[in-house]
Amino acid sequence: MAYLVECRVGGYVVDAGRVAGEARRRGARRILLQLPDGLKPLSRRLAECLERATGAEVVVHGDSVFGACDLQLGKASLLKPDLIVHVGHTPYPPELADGSEPPDYVVFDPAFYESSVPAGVVEEAAGILARRGVGRVAVVGSVQHARILPSVAEALRGAGVEAEVPRGDPPFFLDGQVLGCDYRVALRSRADGFVFVGGGLFHPLGLYLATRKPVVKIDPYTLRVEDVTPTGERFLKVRLFKVSQAMGSKRWGIILGLKTGQYRPWLYSRLKRLMDERGVEYRVYAAEATGADLVRSIDEPWFEAFVVTSCPRIPIDDVQDYPKPVLTPGEAVMALRGELSPYRFPW
Ligand code: SF4
């Protein structure tokens, strides 16, 4: 499906007509363009295209933008943009943050990647699933690839696999769309395994941790197929070890996120309540950057364990090698309750 007015850059397509309509409605003179780092090399061409479509000045936000959880409205307001165009994500689900909807001057565009997956590639994925004894499959992906999920499901059915694309929850989730911290769309399905369509390991690894079911990845950029299950199993073992390390810890650091979509008061209350009930001491830190550098800078012998409530991928992808346990919220709940099963990811 083509947009009426579109920007096609590097294989991605952005709905420039919608941006132009919103810019017109607001009489926009300055637009701030936000993209994740992976799409930054397209920023110059995309900015030019959006300037042509809107007649407004387009300034590119140069800071890393990790997700729709990271709109950086405070910093952005210095530039006084009339419109923020946030490319590469759908809006962050407000119930996971502090309940606030994104402001109406932010336009989200998924930046769909134009691709198709050849039948041979799908058959290879079907073969792996069959060897793993998976009969019913849900086809999911990161947002850039949401458009091709139905065709992958159809090709899987052609290869004899029972396949569906689980229903989304617009505007936050398109059908089959998963986030690195939210796999509710995948969990809606009663499938006993997943085909993930997208690049990298970030999303499929999270999918395994959230479901503990086989995950086969189809990479639409390289057209390679990979069974992510063994990597997921390896990470799960490490995570369970971290949980067991933190069990019985009496002095915790709670790290809260101050990015727009990463401030989660509901999680903070839950953890505080659990710690108070168990007579656990804690010190609370709040920051925008809640990664390994912060943990290293605040750590001292008093702390036995940490929990990060901002992005649940930080403990897994960024601080996994830290000598003390640094846990996701779900893992901290397990450790505080003294439970190793079921594994909770992410909350
Ligand atoms: S995984 Fe982390 S960076 Fe990605 S949307 Fe969730 S909180 Fe944001």
C-alpha cells in the first residue's frame, strides 16, 4: 500500500502526507525530526523530503532516541518546534509509564521497511519449527516489518504450518507488533512457538524471555533464518542465576527512569511495598541515563542488589556482566518473594 505523499529513503517509507497535513493544521514553521540511531544515516534525506512536503524547517534531533519511551520533550522544547515527527516507533503505551498520553504535537510514523520474504526462506523457518515440534505459530515483528507479517503467515500456512498474526492494539501496537519491553500482543496468541520478523537479537531475545517458547527469526534485511531459542535459553539461565544471587539481599538500590515513557510510578510503588513488607532497606536514584555508568558510579559495599525500573533491557543488554545482581522489575519481584519460577519478564 502506497501513501498519497511519501518519503522513500533507504528502503523505508514515511507517510509525508500525514506529516504535511498536521503541519498545515498547526501552521508549523519548525519541525523536529526524531529517529533511532539505526535510522540516523537516513536523516538528511528524510529531512529534505519532509521539508519539501511541508514547507517547514526540519531540524534533526541528534541525541540517541531509544524508543517512543524517549521523546525528550524537555530538551526538544528549547527549539520550540511546532511539531515533532518521531520516526521508527508507534506511541508508547501510557499504562506502562505514568499514564500520560503523548502530546498532540507529536506525530509517530513507523517507517515501514519495503521487503518481501521469499517462499524458500519461510520454508526454512517452517523446517526449524517442525524439528522443535511446534505446531501452531504466531508471526510477530518489530514495527518496521508489521506490513509483511500477514504474507509471512500465509506462506507458513502454505508450508503446512498453522500460523496467525496476533491482533494489535492501535495506535500503540499494530497487528503482530512487539516492543523490547512489551510482548502482550504475542502473549495474546495460543501459539506454541513464534516466527519473529525483524533484524538483530534485541526483540526476539525479549520474546523468548517473555514467553519461554521457541523463537525462529526471519531477518528481512539479510533474508537469513535463525533459531533464537538456544540464545534465549542461555540468557534465561544467566538471568535466573542473577535472581538467585539477589535472593536474601537486604540492601537494594532502586533506579527510576526520568525519560517520558520510562517513569513508572506504579512499579516503584509495587517494589517499595514488597521491600517494606520484607524489611528490606533501599536507596532510590532517579535519572534519565540509567545504564551501567550510573550503577558503577553509585555502587559501594552497602548495596547488595539493584533493580532498574526505566528500561527492562538495561539489566539484560547493558549490565549483565556487573558483579552484583542488577535486575529487571519482574526479576526483583521474584528475588524478593524468594521464587525462581515462573520467570517474570519484564515487569
Ligand atoms: S525496550 Fe526500553 S528503549 Fe525500548 S521501548 Fe521499552 S523502555 Fe523504551
